[in-house]
Amino acid sequence: MSIKVMSPCLRSWCPRSCHSSSSSFRCFLTPHKLFNISYSTFAWVQPNSAEPSELERRIVSLCKSHVKLKEAVTILNSMLQSNSKPSSFTCFSLLDSLSRAGEHDKALSVYKSIATAEILPDINILHTLLNCFCHTRMTHSAFGVLGLIQKLGYRFSVIQLNIVMRGLCKERQVARAIELFQVMEKQKLLPDVVTYNTLINGLCKSMLFEEALTLCKEMRKRECYPNIVTYTTLIDGLSKDGRTEQAMNLLGEMHRKGLNPDVVTYSAIVNGLCNKGLFDKAIELFHEMSEKRISPNVVTYSSLIHGLCKNGQWQDATEMFNGMLESGLQPDAITYTGLVDGLCKDGRVPQAMQLLNTMMEKGEEPDTVTYNVLINGLCKEGQMGDAMNYMGKMIERGNMPDVVTFNTLMVGFCRIGKVEESVKLLQHMLDGGFISYAPGSVVFIDKKHRNCCVEPDIMTYNTLVHGLCKECRVDEAVQLCQKMAERGVACNLVTYNMLIDGFCKVHQLNEALMLLQQMGDKGFELTSFTYSILIDGLCKNGKIETAKKLLYDMQSHGLVPNQRDYNTLLDALCKVGDLEHAMSLFLVMNEGGCEPDVITFNILIDGMCRAGNLNDAKEMLNEMIQRGFIPDIVTYSIIINGLSKVGDMDDAKGLLEKMIAKGLSPDACIYDSLLKGFWAKGDVEEFMRLLHGMAAQGVRLDDKLESTILDCLSGDGRISTFMESLPKFSQANLM
């Protein structure tokens, strides 16, 4: 029975020679230089089974302690140099102890000496070699060991093949692991639960969850039942991929099968739920753990604390943190980093700084990520001096800043208009050297930290390009792009968009259009956003016809203009009084499937009022309401101003009452228009009534309103008479 778990994409990864039904281990077995010693002769020495020598006893004894392995290696080497042949057991004892101590490279080096001495390895030694190669990501050499096992007449065991399979999965060679799995079957070797768990883990790490789930079903059919490791592996993979519903289903399945999830299982799914913002469910599982007397670990607490912080639930996060301390668990860097990040995002940077100090007092050293989170929080608050000082502290404590650190600081400096400081930081990235922040400037102190050199990435350059373009220093931005190209960093879509926007700001429209052409020539997939920048720039510079052509060019490239594009063009057309083309474009907008918004209607109504077409403006207002759009304060302000200018004060007053009835409060512009309108019409009574109404509603008079009232009253010659009947505006100074 063959295991059919490969998707077409997986099959395409597999070695071609393994696709046929007659494939065997031959397609995997490749020699390694360690095994090229006297293979053909088999004239290797098999040490006799006599009593072990005193030196051999000494080696075996030393192998019991990891700290004495170096001495054991020295003794073995001296034996080999004196042509004294240690037994296979002695060799195995040393190799196995080195492997268990994690000194796999050293074990391989010792084996090379043993092989050079032509001592025949036994199956235990070969088994240890498999482990060493697979742990050092040299699985291709592990197949050489399998070849030697076969050549020496030993049979493969499931355990040995599981080791190799684990090595392949560790190196993300899942397709080859699956082929090895299928070859096992042809060799009449029955996969065990470890085999399946290894493959399922490899598939999950490669994001092949459907294949992993299929394999889990297959193992049940073969009466090899999933255990807690199987389920935890699947739950962890699915949770990390955001597929929490499937993970929860598997958790339920575990309960039904009588398998008790452990802390690792729960921690995996709690972390996944927190990442998706499903905090209530995560807390529910946390309480379920307590009910089942499963003690949460650092991962469980860290996931919940970080999630609660992100959600702004500070009291809950604090209680969780205190609960963690009460349970005897020591928060790690991840726990503290989550708290620091949450505090910074909530604007509580001083508390984040204090927490970092507490972290260090507790003996937990912040890593680069922790510092970066705090530096980011400081930069967002504009506290660049503190941000730079923390970078100095991290260097002093042996944590080198990375590209994220520098990018964060650059964004911070550019945000407050200090682009020059960002330029200095770029230079430091390239040159290294310790730096600090004096008031107003980055200072290079010395060059002793040369290992501080960090290679800038595209975000580094884009941050600077944005900062320079924002200050209209477009030529310098272009020069920077040339330098980044020299360092092998290519401009991306974001870079081009910022440069195009910069050229529009400095009125160099031809250069902006040339960049658009260059983007097309270089194979960039142009986006609506790029066109939007250009259309806006062209309209602001009075190049309306070019902007219209660009809009149609955009559509010819399969891009759909959005509300902003249409509104920008409509506004430009209305401001030059070209209502005919504006209405034509409005029709195109509707027919093209782009729904207008309130801003669209406000632009058109304003254009009609400017042109004196008040009836058309009223009709547009009616159409706006009929289509379900609710007029805002700007809409009413535009029409009331237009009506007041032509003396249609009855309609203007009617609109004022209508907007108040809808819960909208008139602004200073509306009152200013009405006051001017009533005074120009000679309706002093309505003028005064409006003023008293404004005072009663607590309207504050700004400079413009004060000026309008004074201008109206002083022009009549009876200002002193009117002043006596004016309502009291506490902040006004009309005398």
C-alpha cells in the first residue's frame, strides 16, 4: 500500500529518479569523503574482543562526564598514533558521548581518525554518525552512512531512517523525506509514530498543512495512532498560520480520543488565538489549564500578556504578569518585550523605560528586539535624545544595533524635520563607530566599534528619500538613489512614488512624468497610487489636460481610478470654471462604477455656486440626498454662502434651520456668510436676531467674525446705537 500524500507541487521537488515505482535507496545513497577509505577491500581491522586495556577503561570512564571528553579524545588519538587499536565499544562510547554533548563536529573529526586507522565501524558507531550528520545539516552525508550500513551487510532500521528523515525535514527537504518514507514501505519497513510525527512536523514547517492533515488520517488507517506529539505539532503549525478554528477542532478531537493536552499544546493554541485577537477564547483556555492542573509556562504567559497589551487591556495584562511572578516563573526577554511594546503603543513610554530598568535589575538582559521596541516608542513621542541614548546603552551592553534600529531612528528624525541627522546615521551605518546624541545633533565619538557597521536596506534609503523630498530637496534624493544603486540596492515602487511626489512638489512635472515612463521601461507594475500622485501634482500645477490624459491612460492599463483621482480632477476643473467638463467627468465616474462620495458632491456644488448656478447647486444637493448621501457641514456652508452672496436669504435661513434640525452645528464660516448676507440686504433685524442666537448658543467669535461684525456696523454710521443692543460675547473685543 503506497502513501499518497504528495501534492503536485511537492512531487515537482522530488528527485526525478525517485518518481518511479522501482525507486530504491540507490537514488539517495551518495558517498562522502569520510567513507572513501578502503571501501572496496573491506580489509579493515576488527579489534579483538579481548579484555579492554587500561587506556580504554580510562576513555570509557571519562565519557561519563561531558567536561572530560577533551581528555578522552586526546587519549584515543594517542592510542591511534601508537597503532594501538581501541575496540568498537570504546570508539562508540566516545562518539556517542560527544554526540550527546552536542559536539557533533568533534565526533565527526574523531571518526575520521578512526576510519583512517582502518577500524571497522559497527552498527552503533554508524547509528551515531547518522545523528551527527543530521544535526549538523549534512544530511547528504548521512546517506553515505546508509550506503555503508548496506555495504557492511547490516539491515536498515526504522530508527535510522527516522533520523535521516528528521535531518531532511530540518533542512526543509520535505519532498525527499516523503520519498524516503515511500521507499521505507518498499523495503518492508513499517513506519512508526516517530516517522509520521517527523514528516508531519516537516510538512507544517513548510506550510503544507493539508498534506500534514492527510498524513495524519493515513497513519490512523495503518493502525499507527496519533499521539500527543502528533496533535501538538499540528495544532502549533495551524495556530501559527492563523488557522485557529482547525487547531481548536484538533484540540477537541484530542479530548474525544482520551489524549490529554499538555502545556506545550495549550501554549501553542493560546499564542495563535492571541495573534488573531481572540483574547476571550485564549483566557478561557488559560482557565481550562488551571482546572486540569496544567501549570502555564513562560510561553503561555508571554503570549497572553503581549496579546492583552496589544488590545489595550492593561489591568488584565498587569494581573497576568503578577500571576506569572507569583507562580514562580521568571519572565524572559520575550515577556518583557511584549510589555514594553504594549506600553509604548499606548503612549506610556516612561513606564516602558522603567520596565526595561526593572528587567535588567532582575538579571534578564534585553536583546536588540527589546531595545528596538523602546526606541520606536521614544521616536514616535519625538524623544530623539532618549532614543539615541538607548542605542548607546545597547551598544555598551554588547547588543549591536541592527538595520531596524537605524531605520526606526531615521524615521523619527525625519518626522520632526531633522533629515540631516538621518543622513549622519546612514553614514554611521556604513562606517561604524560609537555615536551619541547631543542636543540637536548626532555626534560621532570614536571608531572603536567597527563591528557596528550595518548594511542599509531599501527601507533605510526610502526613509531618507521621503525625508528629503518632503523638504523639497529632490536633487539630493536622486543622488541618494544613485548611491544606493552603487551598493546593489535597487529602487522599488515606493522609492519611485516618493520621487514622483517630490518632483511634483517642486513643479518639475516633466521629470515626474519621465519617472513614470522609466518605471514602465524597467518592468514595474504600475499602480493606481502612482497615477494618483501624478494626477494630484498636475492639477495643483494647473496642468489639467495632462492630468485628464493620465486618467484615461491609467484606465488603458487596466487600472480603475478611485474617488480621490476623480475628486482631484473635478476640483481642478471647477476651480477654473469648466463646469461642462466637470459634469462630463462626473458622468464618466458614475458609468465607470466609481461611486461618488460626499466630497465629490461638495466639489460640484461649490463649483456651481462659484459660477452663480444656484439652481443647479440645489438640484445637485437634492440628487445627493436621493442617492443616500448625508450632507455635512461643508455642504451646507457652501450653499448658504452661495445663497447669501446673491441675497437669497430666505433659502439660506431655511438651510440653516434644516441643518440645525439634523443635529449639525453651524461653524464660523456659515455665520459669517449669513451676517454678511443679512447686512447687505439691509435686514438689520435678522442681523441682530442672528447675533443674539449665536450668543445664546455660546458661539465663540474668531477674528474673521469680529471683523465682519465691526465692518458691517461701522459702515452704517450708527455704531454706538447698535453697540448698545449687541449681545455679550465674552471673548469678543468689539469696542
